[in-house]
Amino acid sequence: MIVDEDQVLIKKTLQGEKKAFEELMRKYEKRIFSFVIRMVRNEEVAIDLTQDFFIKIFTVLDKYNFEFKFSTWAYRICYNLVIDHIRKNQSQVNSLDDDSISSKEMLSSENVIRHDGFNNLSQEETRLYIWQMVENIPTKFRELILLRYVQELKYEEIAEITELPVGTIKNRIFKAKEILKKEMEKDGLPA
């Protein structure tokens, strides 16, 4: 029988062991924060939402169904918190039509440090460029890109979290990639 480490920690937490919940928090803290900050794009808000997430998890932990993966259940709660926040603050969400600095301008800026000493993009610069583009795509696409490629969740897990059909998820991820490709081409970069 395979022992699920998360479920062992949950059982201990439900029995009153504070250290078990702290360990569970440490295990998920970076991944949850990473997802949240890329969705809300504001460090203070991301910190608050991450804290809200762990408070929420702690208060509803007794409702967790041990038949399912804890991570999927936890991401569902996090996803709902973030989406609720975004809906309440919709006016602050940027779009691709924003007149902010272009990705190409960002990459050619004097502030960008080239790690390899050449004119080609370093791995870090490429990562920053791509994430800047991802941050500017509509939320319904961005959330799926983050769940799939940052959190490395399977389509079925994403479907459970977002309550969307797998086909819709695959379609939106495809559309998101198309949007990113068009933006890269607009910036004169190969897609």
C-alpha cells in the first residue's frame, strides 16, 4: 500500500498536531505563491492571498475527501480565491492592448543583463520575456497556462480545479499559445 505523505500530514493536523500543518504549508507554499503572483501580478496581494489560502485550507481541512489527491483539492481552493479576487478587481487587470513597454523593448533595454556576454538571449531573459507575455494574456488563458506549465498539472487535474471540460482546457491552451506566438511575431522574434 502506497502511503500518501499529504494525507498523513492532514490526519496528524486533524488530530491537533500543529507541526504537521506547518510541514504541509512549507511543502506547498512556493508553488501556491508562484501561481498566485503570476495571476494577480502584485506581490503584496499575492502574499495576502497565499495567507488567505492557508487559513482557508486550515478551516476546511476536515471537509477534505481522502479519496482524492490533496494537491488537486488545494489548487481548487486557491484557484477560487484568486479568481474571486480578480473578478472583484477586474479594472486592474491588464490586457494585450495595454500601451506598456513592449517585450522587445524590455529585452533590448540597458537594464537587461546578458549573462552570456553575447547579443542572443540568455535562458533567464527568455524566461522573463515569456512570462511578461503570459502575464498580459487574458485571465481565462493565463490561469490554464500556469496550471499546466508552472504547476505541471495534468489536463484532468486542471479540469477538476477549474470545473471546465478537458476539451475546453486543451482548446484554451492552444489559443493561448497562438496569442503568445502572434505577440512574439509582433516583437520580431521567431515563435
